[in-house]
Amino acid sequence: MCLPSSVVWTPRETELALWAFRKWRFYQFTSLRDLLWGNAIFLKEANAISVELKKKVGCL
């Protein structure tokens, strides 16, 4: 497949591409945030168990 070395976009196409990129970047970090919040319950449970066992749990 041969791609041209440079592509000329209209101002409208450039604005649409930038808009799509910003949206993608926002949703990418939103997904990461949701993933971290989803795993927070495991950390909370581990801390509760460590309190019951009278052990200290620290972060690396």
C-alpha cells in the first residue's frame, strides 16, 4: 500500500480531526479512571483484612 508523503487538509477537516483527537483523549483517561475506581474495592477490602489481622499494609 502506497501512502502519499503529505496530505493537505482543509481547515474544516483539520478542526474535525482536532475535535476527534480531544474527545478520544478525554475518553481514554475517563476509561483509566473508571478502571482505577473499579479496583478500589479490592484495596479497601485488603486494608480491612489487614486491620483484622493487625498487619500494616504500605504502598510501594
